[in-house]
Amino acid sequence: MQIIKKCDKAANIIYYIAILIHIAIMCEGFSVWETPQRGRLLQIAFILCCVKILMTYYEKIEWIAIAVIGALSIASYVCSKEKYMVYVAVLIIAARNVDMKVVLSLIFEGVVISTILISIFSLTGLGGTVSETRDFGRGIVETRYYLGFSHANNLHGTIWFIYAMAAILYKDRMDWKAYTVATFFNVALFMLTGSRAGLIVAQLIVFACIAYTYFNKYVFEKIWIYILGLVGFIATLILTIISVSVDPINGYGALLNRINNALTNRLRLAYESAYIGDWHALTMGGSHKDTIDNGFASIPASYGYIIGLIFIIFIIYIMYKTFKKKDGILFSVIVTTILYTFMESSYTVNDAFLLCNLMFIAAMILMGSKTNNEPEEHTA
């Protein structure tokens, strides 16, 4: 028994090291500096996760599932020459029996520190763009602040990520004062970034925390909120299918034109970059993932519709698991990630941002130590 405990402890330490490597890569991805050894670091993290998997006990049926997922990930790599799905699979599978509070704290603190440093570096002239003035596709010339990030949307998206991680970690410590400050900060940041997507998803996290603190038994202990989240997911999928199938020049009616304009031509761009007729089972399909804003279109266009279908099933599964646990905050995080993925693909198909995809974080929590991740008793 003592040997098993020591083995588990060693396995967890190995996983923590892999997470630290991913955090370093993620912080580098936020900034203007590029690490020539990013690929090597990703490979080291991958090997560490594989070692962690080999040191972890899984049931027979779980090993079968791991084998199937591994085979599909390898097939995706062979066809697309992209290791992204392989990295995602091992990162989530290796999270079994890990103290996720440690992992989440590492990620949260790493993102907060890197965000502050990147902003300081840009403001002091050490590196990174402070702001840019041009037409961002809205028909007007405007100034949007980057504060060292690659785009204003990425800056606000990172703040949403920080809000979501804070909600997961500290949901029982927050009150109306924290929610007021978070709301004012979010609105003030919107005045600088102009990121409507970031504003919406960050504020939805605040609203979810308010509901959890003051109205939990009327919201997250009821089924209606989970059904609403699923309906929202289905709606984003329907819009995605329409966007990659319907010619925007001849096929759009008044409603679709309004939606497309509200989304800054994202429906039209999805058609141009990820036309469904170019999709294949497991291949790049002639599309370029970096030019597709919609993450739900980017995945099948980049890796094939089989991987896209698996991604959809994966999301439905983690939504179901959070519903069964009545973990309203984690469910809200997943829903905001769905909305953000629909509008931005940067955290969905970039291997530098594996830990920025909160759906993967949710899956890691569900795979992690049960004793450290059971939702705390809370009523309001």
C-alpha cells in the first residue's frame, strides 16, 4: 500500500511538471516573444503525460476507451500532420486521480502573472503593441488596445479565462462586492478592447456566480438552466452548419444578414475559409485553421469531420456530467466556452493554448481526484 501511494505521488508530480511546461508555453503564446523550442517543450510535456498514464490505474473498459481515443488521435495526426489532438487526449487522460485544486491554482496564477507582465512590458516599451487604430471590419476606424497581446480580442478573452478560473476556484468566497468590481472592470476593459465577445462571456461568468451565491436553489439545482445551456449549444452548431454551407451572397435572408453583421462577418468568413464541401473524414481538407474564427468550423475543416463529431460528443458528455453533479459554475464555464469558441478559434486549435480551452479544463476536473473536486454543499 505504501509503495502504491508513493507511485501515485510520483505520478502526480510528473503531471504537475507537464502542466508547468504547458503554462510556460501558454504564457509565451500570449506575448510577442516566440520560443524556438516550443515544439520540443510540447513533446516533453507529452512524454511526461504518457508516463503519468502508464503509472495510473485505469479500469479495463477505460483502457479500451483510451486505446480508441489514442487510435483516432494518431489517425488525425497521420492525416493532418498536426499533433494537437494527440496532445489534448493525453493531457485529459493523464488527469486521472490528480489533485485538480493544485493544477487549477497553477494555471490560474500563471495566467494572472503573465497577463500583468505582458501588459507592463507593452506599456513600458519593452515589447508588444499597446494599441492599434484601423478598421477592424466594423466599417469604422477605431482604436483598440492590445496591451502586449496579439489582438484586443485575445486580451479580453484572457480576462474571461481569469474570471472563469476564479469562479471555479473561489466560488464560495465571493460576494456582491467582488461581483461589482468584476463588472466595472469588465465594462472598463471593453471600452479599451472593443471586444464584444469577451465582454459577453466574462459578464456571463459574473452572472453565473451571482446566481450561485444568491439564487442557487432556483437556478443550478433546477434542470431548466442545463436545458437552456444545451439549447444554446445546439443553436451554435446550427449556425455553424449554415455558415459553412450557405453562400452569403445569394443565400442569406434578412435574419442571417443581421446575425452575420452582429458577428462581424464571421458567418461569411466561415464559408470562405471552411466550406463544408472541402471537409474530409480525417484531413486538413484544404482549409487553414488560423483563418477561421469559428472554432466549431475550424476543427472539422482542420482535422476532419470525424474529429469534429467526436468534439461535439465530448462537449455533450462533459455538459451531462456537470449536470449530474449539479455543478452550476463548471456548467456555466462550459457554456461560455461554447459561445466563445463559436466566435473565436484561437483557444480551440492552437497547441500553445491547450490549457486555455476551458472545456479541456472541465474534462480534466471530471477526470481528476474525486475527493478534491466534489462540489461543496451550498444553498442560497
